[in-house]
Amino acid sequence: MTQATLMTRAAGSASFTLTHDAWGRLVLVDAEGVEHAGVEPVRVFPISEPDGWISIADADGRELASIKDPAELSDDVRQLLDLELARRDFVPVIEQIESVAMDRQPSEWKVKTDRGPTTFLLNSEEDVRRLGAHGGMIVDLQGIRYLIRDTRELDAESRRLLERYL
């Protein structure tokens, strides 16, 4: 069982512990000793500020703790949070769009990512979102997010295929 104590950097500075239970779930034990099983750490600003603000929410999505600067945490806590966040934050970066089958819904996308080639289904055009002036995020039918850091870095054919959606 991994255990670490961390202090929130928010008002009140309440202390709590984080552990993994026998099933591998993350458990937060608050200052009163109440266990909250199945908590999820979430980056509040995953794109614009990935190294700051982490929220720890219970299974119903209610925030139990927030951490302004994870770098201020002890090494063991930071390692535990990094492990959990890495598992949650699987976000492949699209480097090339090979094809988009637009003749049916859901549409089928074939792309090359920083983690290799893949094919995914896109439910609707609303699942492609602009991030800033030149970035984008695509959320597939299974909820996997794909990041486009800068559309200007894509080849001409990829930009043409993406243009309809952004």
C-alpha cells in the first residue's frame, strides 16, 4: 500500500493522506479520518498550465482537495499523483490526418500520433474543438482525447481534412 501525506495549498490547509487500496483504487483519507475511495486527481488546466493546479475529486465529481503547486509537495506524494495523472491523462498528439470517412456517422478517422498510427470514430463535428488560435482537441466515441498542438505544423492534406471541423 502506497501512502503519502499532503497538505492542500488552499484556504484552511487541511491535511489528508492518499493511499491505494487492495483493488488499486486511489483513496483519500481526510483530516477527520473519513475514507473516500475511488478519488481522481484531475489537472484543472491540462493544456495551458499542466504543471499547476490539481483537483482531487470523489467518485461523484465533488472536489475534496485542490493543490495549487504540486512542486511544493513531498517527493512521495508528487510521485503518487504523477502516476495517477499519467494513467488518466493519456492524450495522444495528432501529427498527421491520413483520412476521414465523412460519408457516415460516426465518421472514421485514420491518424498518425506521437504514439503511433490509430483509427477512431468521431460521433459528431461538435467533438472537434478549437484550442487557442491554432490548436485543437478531438474527443472520440470512447472519450479518448487527441491533441493537435498547432494546425500550422500539419501537412497540407491534414489541414484540408481538419478545416471542415474547425
